[in-house]
Amino acid sequence: MQLYELAQGVFALVSPASGFGHANVGLVIDADGLTLIDTGPTPAVAREVHTEVMELTAELELPLRRLVLTSSRVPFAGGTDPLRNAFIIGSEATSDDLDHPANVDALRALLPDLAAHYHAEFRTRPVSHVIDAEVQLTPAMVAVPLPGESLPNLAIQVPAADVVFAGALASFGVTPLAFAGDPTAWLASLGRLAELGSTIVPGHGPPGGHGDLADLAEYLVAVIDARGDPAAIGSGPWDDWTDRRFDEVNCERAMRLARGDHDLPESFLRLLGFA
């Protein structure tokens, strides 16, 4: 993982691989211990992150105390199992999702380059502390529930550093996936993220700023306006993004929600090989 020091005691560990599934991890240091924001997609990545973080903070002699999950999706929560000494914070929706075993067949289809990690013994740990309202999580961090990629996600604001860990709510240079989210609500949440800080650490892609949020917002507007037709998205900042295979899923999801239909997109089920 590539380490970015964003402010004193505030770091982003950014995946060197570009593409959906290779999610970033945040690190915030408080007086009582360390907090990781998301874990990466696999136990192996989580162990690598843990080793790097412990080496980075060795002189402080602080424990890894908290894991904050911005989403229940495996790119963000797939490494929880080996990090057993930390308690896990997430939204009620994330808690509900992680109470169920992972569908490893779906994970292998969605994340083929990581498929070997999703074997029969793969598991994630459940949430131990549920957050359902904005709260001062630690002296350094504020947890802000916001809908978008799922309902809801968590963003983590570090006010003194002017940094926001957007996690699953932001994707820079990588096409987002809204198969069970709400593109319209997500669009509104991006405006809130911009109010929370100037430096935005996305779930996928390098740290950015308000311009990157604006590009993502423009994409979501194009998805909504496409009325189910991915060809209608047209050209834009997303032309060079990875994982454009999700355009069809995102457009179908937006169209279904506009009609009051909350079923999963058929295009997503086809992507997983289930339809």
C-alpha cells in the first residue's frame, strides 16, 4: 500500500492497484489508540496493512483499537477477520449485512483478480458498535452517516486536518457500483462530503478534492439522466475510468428506483453469472 501522510496523525494507505475491489484504508491516531477506516478487500491485505501501521506507529506503543467500516461491501470490509483485537463500528445496514455469511461465488465473479482469496473459509467479522446518527467518535473524528453506495454509508471527518475519509461514498478514477444504492441520494451526499473537508480520501483511487467529487457527481447525474440506457451516459471525465462494466448496473438501478422498484438490477445478476 502507498502511504500518504495527510496531516499529523492522519494517513491514507492507498492500493497500488487501480480497479474496483482494491480499496483504500485510512489511519487516524488518537491518544487512546489507532483507528483503521476500512480494511481492504481480503485478510491478506488487512494483515499487510496492520504490519505497516504497527511499524509506522511503533514508537507510540498504541493498540489498534477501532475499525470503522464505511460499507459492508467486501472491498471495504473483507479484511476484518484477522484484526480481532479491535472493535468494529458501522451503520445498522452494515451490521445487518455482516451478520450473514459472504457469497463467495458472487465475490469471485465480481472480483476475479482476487478470486483466490474468496474460498469456503472466507468470513468477515460482525459489527460490534452501530452508529445511526452523526457522532463525535473520538476526539479526532466525527462519524457521519450518509446514503449512497448503500443505505447508509459512513464517512469519517477529521476536522482539525480538514480531511474526510469518504470510503465507499467516493471513487476517483474507478467507476462506482450502485447495485443496491441510490444514485440520487448519493449525489446529495457528495455535496455534504464537500462541506466536511477539503481533502477527500476515496474508497477507490488516490486522495483528491472537491474537483474529484464534482466529476463523480457529474457521472451520477449522467447515470440518472440516462433512463436505463448506458449508451446515453455520453462522454465526460469518466472516459478514462476503470470498470465501466458497472455503467449498465448503475443506470438500471437509477431507472428502477425512479419507478419505485427496489429489486436488484438484472444486469448486476448477469454480471455475477446468476441470470
